[in-house]
Amino acid sequence: MSVAYNIPTSYQRPAYNYAVPAYDRMQPFQAPMGVDPATAGQFQQASAVFRQMDHDNSGQLKKKEFHHALQSLGYMMSEDDAHRLMDVVDTDRSGKLSEREFCEWFVHYRQQTPIQAPSNMQPGMAFIPPSYQPTQYNYGGQPYNPMVPYQPPMGVDPQTAQLFMQASAVFRQHDQDHSGKLKKKEFYHALQSLGYFMHEHDAHQLFDRIDQDHSDKLNEREFTEFYVFYKRSAPMPGMAGGMGGQGMGMGQPGMGQPGMMGQPGMMGQPGMGQPGMMGQPNPMY
């Protein structure tokens, strides 16, 4: 599934002021100086996705990686449209985008082009887990403080840490009253920003699964921990591979585990920006 987005014919790269002028791929991304908290959150969201898709750690995205990064950010456009868009963004005609180029463009584009759900999205396709048990992560004994930069749990691998940072950036973007909590409507909008398009009542049902203390609010750690779980359980819809995600039942799709029948993949989103695959039943041996 794809959405027909407006592809601009020109783009002027904004001039931002960075505290550290020289870009260093091996250091955490720093948003430009002087931007408001919501914009800083968008920079961090884009950075987290950039680093997920920069598979060779070159500090640059090629066209295919750019396409997958767009889809991971919720822009379900066709590969042809993504390539046309990159040609506009790539103002130095290098055929690649650096992290700062990508993040600056995303903030610009996001403000002008809202994310849209695919027009043929069908109702009732959201994956609602029957139960949810939060993972016990180690935060080093540090109490949660919404007024300081978010820190992922200790001991997680770099890819998982980037998922935490992506979710944190979206959380802070939608925590409009800066309470450190998301209510149901804010949660629904946060899911859309992460590329999960579902009916609002499905989002509320999902919220109720996560809200185990029945406070009708989710704090940042609750939200980010859930997102890491959900990202691995319910890949996003809209990638080139079709409607399937990973098989959600017994046996992994296509792996042919002896004696187990893999259930067809749920409608879902692209895991790490890779094309979604159709979950196939496993053969019987």
C-alpha cells in the first residue's frame, strides 16, 4: 500500500546552528541550537530512524535506504516517489544524504506534509495482543525525570536503543502539556506518527492493554518499552512486500519448523524498513 504524496520540485536546505559544527556519526545526534522542544523531538525521531537504516554505518543514506526510512517514519509512498523526492532533497547531487541533511529535511517536510493513512487501509486490521507483560529493564536505579534527556535502559543493543530513542522523541512531541504522560488521544496520534494507522477505538483498546495500573495515562518509559515490544510483534503495513508481517502463531513464516503450522502474517508495518513479507504457512513434515 502506498499514498500519493506531494513531491516538491525544489527544496532549500535550512541554515541551522549546531553546538558541535563537525558531524560525528559515532556520537549521539544533537539537535540544532535554539529549536523548540517539539522540533527537537522531530530531529531525534528522524535521527533514530536514519541510524536504523544506515546499515553500513557510513553516515549516509542511499535511495533505497531513504525509501525505507520514509516508510518507517510513516510516509507510505511508492519507491518511485521516494526516489523523486530524494533527488529534490539531495541538493549537492551526491546520490546520498547525510544524517543532518535527512533530519533537517524531515522537520521541514513534516511541517508541510502531514502523514496520511493509505486510502485502502481496511478496518479491524490492528494487532491487539491478548495480553502484555512489560519487560523488566535496568535503568541503573535512576528515577524517571521528563525534564532531562531520555536515556534508554542499560545493556540493550544499539538497534534497540535507537528504537527507544525514536519512541521517546514521538512521546515528547505528543505530550503537549509536558506532563510526562500520554492520554488516550495523544497515544492514538503518537501511534500514527510512528506509522501505525488504526481506528481510534483500536488504539484505545491497545492503550488499555498497556495501562496496567488503570491510570488512563502512560508515562514515557511505559510507552517506549511497549513500542519496542510492539515493533517486533506487529510490523507496519505499507511496505513493498504486501500485507503480511511475521507469522504470529506457532512457527516462523517460511522457516518450515517440523510439525507446526505458521499462521498468516498480521497486517502490519515494516519492521526495520525492510520490505514486509507475506507470512506463509509452514510445510508439514
